[in-house]
Amino acid sequence: MPQIPIDGEGCFAGYASLFGTLDDGGDVVMPGAFAKSLARRGRAGVRMLFQHDPKEPIGTWDVLREDATGLWAEGRLVPGVPRADALRRLIAARAIDGLSIGFRTVRASRDGKRGPRRLIEIDLWEVSIVALPMLAGARIAAAPAAPPADRLIRSLDAAITAFKS
């Protein structure tokens, strides 16, 4: 059986968007579409929600970055939040694994009136865990394979940042 896509701390990862792939809404995200938004907002400015509902924050993003494939996301569910706790169990049981982006279109193009809309630049607001993603390949993958030392370094960095605030 493949590795469970979430670890005991509620950490998970996957592609929130794939470049050059048509979604069910007729959109195709182009490489570089997230760059300006991520530079401006940073990962802390992008919310993790359930089903795009602003009343359902469920966690935080540790990593949001573009690579050659799309928008890679690594995040963690917040323990003690009832919806996040339920999602952790659902992800572990492989009952839910969709990811979806919430955004505002900044720049797009289209070939003709019926061609797909190519999203050249978008303002990324949030990435949600969803039951049915518009982009079939936007899924939670195996849990991030960070060695314990990397996790310790991340925890210490977070503590230092909190201490400085």
C-alpha cells in the first residue's frame, strides 16, 4: 500500500495547480502565473481553507512555490480545529485528497471566443482542500519526506520568529 499522504503532525503536500492543464472551468494556468502574487503575499498571506469557505480556515502553508510542473504546496492542519481534525482522518483514510486555488485573474488571454482561457498572471488568495477539484491532477501526494533534523530547524526558526515579534 502506498504511503499515507499525511503525517502524524498533520503535514501534507501536493500540487495545488498544474501548468498547461485544462481544468473543468476552461482555464489553463501558465508557468509564472503565481510569481508576482507569491512574491507580494508570501506563503503567510495565502490562506488554507476547506472548500473555499472563508469561515473554514484549517491550517497554514509552510511552502508555496512554482516549479516546472505547477504550484507545489506543503502545509499543516491546525490541531484542535474540528474541521482540520476531521480532514486529517479523511486524508489518512484517502477519502479526500483534492486541492484547489482561489484567486483573482490579473492577466489572461484566449484564442477566439470558445478557446480555453490562459491565466498568465493571477492574484492567489487561498488554496483549499476540496472533495472535487476543478483540476483533476491537483491532489495531495505522499507526506513531505523531511528528515527530523529539517523539522527541528523549521520549528526553531518559527520559535525565533515568534520570539522576535
